[in-house]
Amino acid sequence: MAEQAFTAMAGPKASGVAPEVGVGMLGYAFMGKAHSNAFKKIPYMMYPPPAIPRLVAIAGRNTAAANEAAKRYGYEKVYADWRDMLADPDVQLFDNGGPNDLHAEPCIAAAQAGKAVFCEKPLARTAEEAKTMLDAVRKAGVKNMVAYNTRFVPAVRLAYELIKSGKLGRIYGMRAVFLQEWLMAHYGTPMIWRTDKKTAGSGALGDLGAHVIDVSRHLVGDIKTVGAITKTFIPERPGPDGKMLKVDVDDAFVSVVEFANGAIGTIEASRFAAGNKNAARFEISGEKGSIRFNMERLNELEVFWVGEHPKETQGWHNVLVTEGYHPWIPNWWPHGHIIGWEHTFVHELTHFLDCIVNDKPVAPYGADFEDGYRCACICDAILESAQKRAQVDVKY
Amino acid sequence: MAEQAFTAMAGPKASGVAPEVGVGMLGYAFMGKAHSNAFKKIPYMMYPPPAIPRLVAIAGRNTAAANEAAKRYGYEKVYADWRDMLADPDVQLFDNGGPNDLHAEPCIAAAQAGKAVFCEKPLARTAEEAKTMLDAVRKAGVKNMVAYNTRFVPAVRLAYELIKSGKLGRIYGMRAVFLQEWLMAHYGTPMIWRTDKKTAGSGALGDLGAHVIDVSRHLVGDIKTVGAITKTFIPERPGPDGKMLKVDVDDAFVSVVEFANGAIGTIEASRFAAGNKNAARFEISGEKGSIRFNMERLNELEVFWVGEHPKETQGWHNVLVTEGYHPWIPNWWPHGHIIGWEHTFVHELTHFLDCIVNDKPVAPYGADFEDGYRCACICDAILESAQKRAQVDVKY
Amino acid sequence: MAEQAFTAMAGPKASGVAPEVGVGMLGYAFMGKAHSNAFKKIPYMMYPPPAIPRLVAIAGRNTAAANEAAKRYGYEKVYADWRDMLADPDVQLFDNGGPNDLHAEPCIAAAQAGKAVFCEKPLARTAEEAKTMLDAVRKAGVKNMVAYNTRFVPAVRLAYELIKSGKLGRIYGMRAVFLQEWLMAHYGTPMIWRTDKKTAGSGALGDLGAHVIDVSRHLVGDIKTVGAITKTFIPERPGPDGKMLKVDVDDAFVSVVEFANGAIGTIEASRFAAGNKNAARFEISGEKGSIRFNMERLNELEVFWVGEHPKETQGWHNVLVTEGYHPWIPNWWPHGHIIGWEHTFVHELTHFLDCIVNDKPVAPYGADFEDGYRCACICDAILESAQKRAQVDVKY
Amino acid sequence: MAEQAFTAMAGPKASGVAPEVGVGMLGYAFMGKAHSNAFKKIPYMMYPPPAIPRLVAIAGRNTAAANEAAKRYGYEKVYADWRDMLADPDVQLFDNGGPNDLHAEPCIAAAQAGKAVFCEKPLARTAEEAKTMLDAVRKAGVKNMVAYNTRFVPAVRLAYELIKSGKLGRIYGMRAVFLQEWLMAHYGTPMIWRTDKKTAGSGALGDLGAHVIDVSRHLVGDIKTVGAITKTFIPERPGPDGKMLKVDVDDAFVSVVEFANGAIGTIEASRFAAGNKNAARFEISGEKGSIRFNMERLNELEVFWVGEHPKETQGWHNVLVTEGYHPWIPNWWPHGHIIGWEHTFVHELTHFLDCIVNDKPVAPYGADFEDGYRCACICDAILESAQKRAQVDVKY
């Protein structure tokens, strides 16, 4: 790989005065915070930025909370109803950081209003719902992106470049897991929207699994067949009034997959994997090399080269992906000064702004709604496979 | 766990004069070497030993090689035909280190001749074949054991004790892989008995998968259902005369499993996982704790305790399983002086000798032919599942 | 340790309207960027903040660069001469991010002007120079702090709490290194201010060594005696005109130290340690436990407890210091979502703002000028020891 | 490095009938066990062996224990007095596994009796004593070796080859520690010969430090200058009768060193480093590469190449030193099957037997008495330096 390979993605180029892009944000919790932080850092850290995000408005049903968020992050206006925000001509980019049941309707409305749409993952609760969103952005011809931020970890982008350039040769296998532990009994987590099928669509599958499914598609290619088992370990959780409510989503799933290119693998997610805080891990085995990654050490990529010489010192390379020749790193700090999880959103939204103002395609570097839809198809196939106890060919 | 917990297994006790047990060995290659080394070390390292193995005879079709092995390891006699060796009254323990297609007939004959039988894994090429062996040892009432040596890694025995004593609580998930790389193109491996279904039964499945299937059963319990995909990446390999022969076994498989106790997991094996030399790895997630193991660092066990205090320093423990309170370690070296892969056979054969002379049951610490048969049933179900593209309930 | 132990430092408390503190920044390179980023993040990430930093002015001799930095980070004014900036009544906090030879004069002037002073490390080129700065801030009675940001890594603060609360018992030993590689020949680094004694004071010692000396003092206590060797591996580097100039600072040093409390240790730094990008590592061995840290994995702390039960699973804990009960983490992200190197400055400057507006002492959590002076005394003693080839008792 | 580089050391070659070498062993404890095990494994594992060790006799003052050891390991005769054993003409190789105060006299007598002498480390309690031993073997012209077994770890031999072949270029720095914990209070260790200067010569220095000093000399070269601090943390320990006795050796030492070739480094050892069971670790930083090693993971070597391409995947290689092209591995097991600490003695004594029967030099692969003496000179200089509080040039 040429050492200049990442220049293009290492950061946007100077181009006179950067245009402003007005942002309308839906949601002010975990993702609202992560996205807002990204918008605020882009102008001076991804310097010079492709565009200057202007924090036009934030919308939320809880007016007090929305007002507080506006004050905290610097949004100019607050809307109680996202519909009103979408009518605001200053809003050019609609950022949907709401729960899964609030993805489709606002995103479709935003597309119809001609806004660029950035939506949290998973795109929708089902493939069918995702399809309506994909159709809407296609029809409206607006830029669209799903927030699969793992693609924007420098180490993951490095992995992408290694694979796409053929450095790993034919891919034989992929093992991907996303393990967390916060639904285990000792956390005392009550019934929340994430454990309710109506709101979330699915459990560990759509929340965690979707991340590693997207990254599997990104790195290895489309998935042809799945075979899965799902499990709910704690069947009831207390609702707001203390009454026990039925958990109707998966706490964990395991699946075997076959990719279109013939590689096979396993994809799993669990919220019951004690000791794993945020362990999105994968290992890809190829003909000429292998790679390993763990989100809990996101500044590192492990790489093994089959053809390495001398053989005596062949081994897994622990690559600290923090150097000036690594993706996006020139925008940050010198040698070995690591970045954090939040920085993935800075990279991701810079890319989206760049696509908007310079009319570039979101894919293949970012996940667009087509990717979001395909990921939803795989999730649906996993649920169907688990229910039928048989392998299912994914229908796109 | 009481610190004395491992005293019982830490080594045999003094008991006057140890009886001799005459060993008849079939095979002189990799496993013949590993088993012979174990027999030679037992008398002075597992001291005082439960029995003194007497190296009575070795059998092999290649007379020159068998003679060389006899001289090298100190076997008293050489037999060209294992049938003659089984007729030797000095042989009390028949150790079958031959290829998979040479497991059933000699083991059954040995049982019929009243010998204790120790057989390399996998027990047989199919469950049906394994059943004939199980029936034979049952009928003959002889001690029997399958060489699933992973059970005799101190760290794995520690894991067993932790789980069986309830320390991990309910088990939610298990992820197990056994990854190697020596069938990849750059190794230039020709057609060998391990890639030939007639001799081996299956490929990565029976060779590597069987190890982690056995250890999954050992640690988590019996497997109820499997769903699998198998793959052969290099379809032909050169035979002895250079002519290309069809590889009719799997180079890799992936499977989802459900255990009888409700835990779910994935089990995989591959001979195409570049960078993995001998990576039998597993992770078990339980209600009260989790454990992780990798055969390439077999002196270590990673443990996470859910209830650990203070919380601020809760984390995965890297346990160096080399201390006097760890299984078998008092027989070896002081603090932190690690042991090697070969030592698992020393522990395993000491256990078998102990079972023979003191009439103890081989299971649950060791794998007996019942375990070998059940493992074969799971392997068969995996192949059936891959062929049917559906989940299969294991039939025992 | 009580699980609430870190509440107090987990983030500032709401207190009505946060006062503004006007910031005047000297320097716009590496440290200017890191400090400016911190000031910009404090208002919304350390929420609610103890004070709102107002970016009043930036000063720099290169007017074009200073103007560019002002535009980039949002400083209201630009001063070509820092003296003019110190005369600006809107500036309450003087942040000195300049090279080492520009520390003393501006800091002393700032103190005399009644500004709070925040100075990059090392405080000065020599202990004597540092003493003039310490005298100035004492005389002026202004808040003062040296940017030893390692203290503000959550894992390091956790280590501090463990040690200070007696959890590790008596400390026996400390091994600390700070290893980098960017002065090695293959980097082609020319003569820069950091390799020039007149500007930098010393080489790896003041740049890297000072960090681990400060953290050693912070965690273990004051250093009584040192014995050192220094080395310059590449004696000449090209100047701006290509002419070779003599490197008169150390490329690396090694030292033995004895602490006032009787612990012994080694402290080293090198810019010639291939493979180490930013490896500030330390290991502290105590009577009741030990800890290990590496800046390249700053979200982790390794901890070993002597008294841990059960003994069978005793081992080094790999603590992911990313949970809600860890220092500062409640201000950031949920479980296992790691932070980056830059976040240490956010914590550090929040602390300094808190000290300014709420009249709290900078020490012991932060390093004040007294700490900066003592660190300089140790650096001087190391140079003296290397020159005399004898142990030197540090004179404070 | 040519991939055949290790062929020569991978194992002895066939050479008709191997001659017998009669072994006379002094000592039957830890080292007696380790050496006896090695002698017993050499004939069939280092196959074909350069010589067959014949276990002629064992000597020990405790007749019952010596008899038991003879029976356990298969020594033909037992001598209550080592002098009688040295008079036995069947003894050709004298193996001294006794405590440090029993090294000089028997070794010198053995040399005078024309026996090859293998002595446990450290060679002697002082350099002066070591010199008498060196003079004796030189005068007698007998083969001599000190049991610095770390040199015979495959990963360490690989490191040696890398450095000696120039692959690492000029060496800039070495950091070496040997950390254990078994003298800490919670172990309750009483006064033993290892804590008694009269018997042991020194404490952590001669026991642990000598190992890493030898390996430093082996890998980097001779040491010119040292500067050290020593410490005794627990000043008194109970004697056999419970009475408290003064510990007059070091519990830990730290030192800075300068090598003859200009490299600098630190060498430390401690028996008070909680969490470290047997942590002989070193890191060597060179112009073209760096290496890291830890005895607790002795099958691994970490290697970093400065000139590695592509740069994007440059990183520390985790080399599993278990492959057929690694030192001694062809004698053991296939890919990735790790060996243990005890195997170092198998390699070491095979080398010594090879030197004896084929008249080869022990050095530079093994440590001869000259190396043992030089190591003792460095130990003496460390003690002198600590006492004088000044750097000391090592006198050889």
C-alpha cells in the first residue's frame, strides 16, 4: 500500500470559505450528545472543514430537556414538534438521534422536505420499514446516511483499505461479536424502549448485532445466508409503575453466515456477556493475511501477513493506528496519542457534510440508506431463521 | 472456593509400592511421541505415581519405524501387527495413537481381550462407528478413555471447578473456536489422511472441532441443537503421485449451538485461519462471572467476577495458573514457571492409570467412550445440519 | 473503597449561572491546539461547568499563524506581543503553551499582572529558573498550575486514589519509563528547539522524563536521591540552513531513584526506543497490591491485589476505566466507550477553572508551580548525577 | 535472516551410536529435579542425542532424601559425600545443583578430578570466589558451564540471532527486570539460605538479577559501568527455632548500566513485586528494531522492525516461537504447541553434552565459567556502587 494511500481521507482540503450547513437535531440523549459534540468539533479539528455545521435547531417532546440541550450545545432554536423543525428553511441537514420507532416517519418527512438525512442505526425496526425510508430518500434525491460509526474508526478504515486493495487476498472467514453486559440482573435495568419490540424492533440484534453486521458487509461483502438462534434470558422486567412487563426482544443471538463471495463466519451479539463493556470485536481470515479488532481498544488493529519475511519474526502486528499516515489522524495529535470513541462521529459527520456540499456519494465509505436497508434485511432473516430453525437466504 | 480445592487432583498420593501397568502402543508419530513422553515422565514427575507404566510393546506396520521408536522410547518389544500385541499378556493398557480409521477395530479387539483402552480423539469417524466401540468397552467392562487432553490443561480444570461449583452461576453463552492455518496454500500441504473422508471421517470438524466440542460439553453441558455451515476452500490436493485428488472433508465449519441448559453459543474450527497456529480458544459468559482461555497461552485463564469489589478495580483477571494451589502444579515447578502442551498428556495418562489401578471412574474429569460417542453424535449432527441447511437436534 | 469515592471529582456541580473566565493563550501549535480544544469542550461536556472559558485572545510572533489560529478556535483578539495581551483586562487566565524558553518571563509577568497562570511543562529549563516563577506566583497570590496532564487520565487518578487511601499499603518499588522514537535516524528529524539546550533546557529528560517524574512524585511521593546516566546518540542534526549543529541535550536517560518513603525505583526516558510511539508506562509494587499503566492504552489500569480471594483466580485485573464510577467518566460516555488523550486537558483545565472561581487549591490533584519547581529540582539532580557519576541528593 | 538459520541449532544430528556420559549430581531439590528431568528427556526428545546421559550417581548430605531422589530419577548410586562421588570413575560430568556456598569447593575438586563441570547460577557468592573456579577449570582444561538457562529459551536464542546478525543495528537501550513476590510478608517466608549472605552471597541480585545480567551481556555485550541502589524491606525473618534473624542480603535492587558499546539501560530485580510470579522481562531498543520478552510467556517474542513496509501496518510483532524454523522446536511439537520452562534445561544440557563429546566451545551460546565470573564481577560492582552511592566501573 502506498504510504500516501490515506491522504485523500486524512482530512478535507482547504477550499476558500467553507459553506454553512444548517443542522436540525432530533433527540438530546446519548446520541444527541455524541452528534452535537461532533458538529462542534468539526470546524476546528477537521480543519479546514468541508462545511461549517450551523446548529440551527433541536427538537424534542420534553420541552425543558430540549431547551436545556439547546443551551448546552448552542442550538439556536427549540421545537417541541419535529414537524415544525422540518419546516424551518434554515435546516438543511436533519439528524435523527431518536429511538428506533421515531426513525421512519421523521426521516421520510425530512426527505420529502428536501433535507439531507442522517439517521441513527438501525435504520428501522424491520426491513419493510427501512424500505419505505430508502424509497423516500431515493425519490427525493437527498443525501442520506445511517450512523454506522464503526466504519469511521481509523483502524476499521485501515482494515477496509487493506481488504479492498486485495492485500488480504480471498477472504475465508469472519468472526464478529458485539458483547455488552448491562442487561444482566446485577445492573437492575428495568423495561426500557430498547427491550420493547414495538419501539426497538429487536434487542441485542438491532442494537449491537446491526453494528457488526454492517461492518461485516463493509469489509467482507454482502451476506447470502444466515442460520441463527436467539435467546431472552430474563423474560420480564419492571415497567415504570413496577409492574412486570414481558421482554419480547432477544437478549442475545448467535448466527452462522455465508457471504456472497463464499466466506463463512459467525456473528453474535449479547447483552449478557459479563466483563464485556463495549466489545465489538471481529477477526477476518484471508488468503494473504488476517486482521483482528476490538472496539474497547479502538486505536489498535492486529494484522498478520502470510507472506512476511523473515519467517522467524512473523507474527501478529499490534498496529497503533495513531500515526500521520493513518486515516484522519493528521487532523488529531502526534505519534501514539490515542483518540476516543466520540471521534468516530467527527469523522462520520465530516464525511456526510463533504458529501452534501461537494455532492459526493456517501457509500462505500459511509453507510447510506441502501446499506441500512440491507442490514435490516439480514436482521429480519436472522429472526426468521431462529423462528424456523433453518437457514434462510437473505432477501433484499 | 477453598484453597485446598485442588489437593485431590494435585497429584497422586503415596501408597507403598506403585503397581506396574503394561502399555501396548499403536502408532509412533505425533501422538505416539506425545503419549510415550507422558508415560516416561509419570514415574518421577507425578510422584509418587499411582502406577508405573511399563513400556511393553509398540506396534506399527512400518517395521523399521516401529523398531526405531521402540529404541527411542524404550519399548521392550515390537509387533508388526497390533493383533499380536493385543495377544501379549504383559499388555494391560492399549494406547491407540493411530489414524481415525484405525480406532474402532483395534480398540474393540483390545476391549474383548480385556485390556484397558486409551484412544486418540476423535473416537471414531462417525457416531455409528463410535457406538460399536462404546458397546464393546461396556460389554467387556474395561476402563476406557478418549484423549481429549484439553480437559487436562490446569487452566481448563480450574475453569471446570469454577463452573461446577456454581461460581459462574447460570451459563448464558459460550464462544469456542479452534483455529489453525497449515492447510492454507502457502504451506503446500498435499493430500494426507486428515483430508480424506474415508480415513478421517471429517476435516477440521473431527480434528479440531471435536476438541472444542468436547470441552464445551465438559464445561457447559450437553448440546441439544446445532446449526452449521461447512466449507472446503481448496477442493483438490496432490496425491503421492502428484495426481490431484478431491478433498472430501471440510476445511472449516461454523455452527450455532443450544445447550440442554439453555445456554447458546458458537463453535467453529478452521485450518484456514492465518496467524493462528494452535488457537483453541473459548469464552464462557455466566450470570456471576465469565472466563476466557486460549491454548496458545495455556498457562493463563482470564476470569471476570460480576460481584467483585471494589467496583473501581473490577476487571478481567489474568490468572497465571502456575501456583501450588492450582491443579497438578505441585507436581511441577515453583511460582510462575510455566508448563507446556505436552504436560496435558502427563496429567491425562496419570488419571487413566489411577482409574485403572484404583478402579475409579474416568468421567467426569476425563472423557470416556461415552463422551467420545456423544461428541461424535454432535459432529454428525453438524454435518447433517450443513447438508440440510437446517438446525438439527442431536440424537444420542 | 466506597463506590461513591469519585463522586466529588466526577464532574463539577450545578451552581446557577457559571461565571466566565477570560483566557489569553500564548502559542498555537501542538499545545495551543490541545488547550484550545479543551476550553471549547468544557462548557458542554463537563456540564454544568464550574466556569465558562471565554477565548479572549491569542498571542504569537507569527501574526499570520496567530490570526489563523484565532479564526480556527474562536479567539476574539490577536496580539503580536504577549505583553500586550497581559495588559488586556479581559484576560484573567494566562495559558502559556510556548516553548520552554518562553515560560518564565511571560508567566512571571502574568502573575505580576494578577492573572491566573497555566503553564506547559516542564515549568522551566532549570530549577533556578523555576524558582523565580514559583516566587512570582506566590508573591502575587495568583492561582498557578503546570500542565502535567498525566495526572488527569482517569486511570492515573484511580491509581492515585488507590495509593492515597492506603489500598496498596507501603510502596516498595516504582518502574517508570517514557519511550518515544521520533528522534531516531529514520524520522529524519532536524535540529529543533527541543534538541537545543538553550531553548529546551534538556532533552528527553525535560520533555518526557518530567512527565513520569511528576507522576512518580504524585503517586509515590517526593524523591530523595537519584543516580543517572544520560546519552546523546546522534550528536549533530541539520539546522535550518542544512549546516550540522551540535545536539547538546540528552536523547535518553536512565536513573535509579530513592523516594523519601524508602521505596526505590527506576525512571527512564528515551526518544530512541523504536516501536514506542508515546509509551509513558509505570508499574508500582506495594505491600498490598500493584498497579501498571501505559499511556498508549490510557483507558486501562492493571491492578493486582495481594489479599484477593479466592486465590485460584487471583491475577492482574485489566480494569477498563470507562465506567460511571470512575473519575470524570460520568461526563463522557456509557460503559466501555473509551476516551482519548485530548480529554486529559479537558479534565485538567476544568480543575483549574474550578480552582480559580471557587478558590480551591490546585494541588494535590493538579500540579502547581511548587510541584513544577520540585520536578525541575529532580531533573537538575539527574543531570548533575550523570555528570558527577555519583548519586545526588535532590535539593529543593 | 535465512529461514535455515536455525538448522544448526535445531537439534543434534544423527552420528551412529551416541556415546554415554556419566552424570554425577549434587543436590536433589528444585534444581536437582529440573536437571534430572532434562537428562531423562534428552535421549528421546533431542533425538538423536549427541550423547546419552547415564545417571551414575547422586550425592547429598541427607541420605534418606538422596536415596529417595536416586530411586525417583533412576540414579544408580548414592553418595553421602560429594567427594566420594567425584572419585567415581564412571562420573564424567559433575552437575552442581547445590546452594551457592556449595559451588566453589566441589566444582574446583571436580575440575581437578578431570570432570566436566556444570554449575547452577550464580557461579559463586563473589567475583573473587568465582575467579578461583574459573582458574581451576582453565587449569584443568575441563568443559565448564553455568546454568544460565534463559539463554536456552527459543525466543531468547532467536533474539540473540537477530542481534548478532545485525538485524537490530546499533543497540541504544536495554531495560531488564526480574520480578518475583515470594519474600513478601503474606508468603510468610522464614529465614532461608537465600536470605543469608553467608550462604547466598547476595539476595535478589545473585538469585534473580544474575539471570538478567547474564542475558544482558549475552544479548547486548559487556557492561562497563553500573550505578545502583539496594534495599532490604523486611530486616528480620524467623530462624528454624523461631528466633528472629537479621536479613543481610538485598530484597531488591535497581541499577543503571552503561554497556561497552555505548548502550545504556536499567537492570532491576525484586522479590517484593506483587503480582509478578517469575517475571524475567527485557526490552532492547535498537537502531533498526526492538525486541521484548517476558519469561512468564516464554514462547513469545515481541519484535518491532523500524524499516517495515507497508508503514500502515507496522507494529510490534507477537511472534509465537513454536514453529519448525525456530531454535530447538523441530525436536518438540508442531505449530503453536507451546513448551514449558523445564525445556530450557533440556536444550542447555544437550548443548553441554554436545560440547563435551564433540569438543565444542560452550560459549557464546551457553555461559561458561568466564561468563559466570564476569556476571559475578558486575554483581560485586552493583553492591559496591550501592554502598559508595556512586557509579562504579566494573573490574574484570
